[in-house]
Amino acid sequence: MMDEKPKLARKHSLDMENREKARITGVNDVISFDLENVLLETDYGMMTIHGDDLHVRRLSVEKGEVDVDGRIDAIQYSDVKSYAKKGSSVMSRLFG
């Protein structure tokens, strides 16, 4: 029987400039996004960006990086298990 290696969490960071631009690393999946909310899955939990006129400007699936522009009012983390996925995610629809 082979021993399974535990999955190591990749580095997760958030760099925000003037509450107008955010670069997030360590993103596993983009669950949903609209002009007021962007929902991301990271190894450290679900991350919700709340604001106005939000746009996902750059998405790198290989690197797990996302850039968001707009007026950022709040960033909230919650447990991954607390979200039941409704339908498919953006990444799985694009690359699945």
C-alpha cells in the first residue's frame, strides 16, 4: 500500500493598491464573480471580495493568480466546507 503524501498548501498572498487593485496568489478556483462580489477558493479558505464595479482583469490558472480591479470595500475569508458549489466553477467551465 502506497503512503499518500499530504497536499501542501501553496503560498497565498494578497497585494492591494489603494483599494482599487488587488493581486491574489494561491487561488485554486474562481467560483463566481459579478460587479459586486468575487468568490475565490484558496487552500486557506474561501475568499470573497466585496465592492463595486469589480472586474477580474487577469486569471492565470497555472500560477493560481488573479487580478481584480474596481472599488474594493471588504475582503472576507470563510471555511471552504461552508460553501456548497452551485453548478460549475468558472475555471472548470473554461478548461474542463
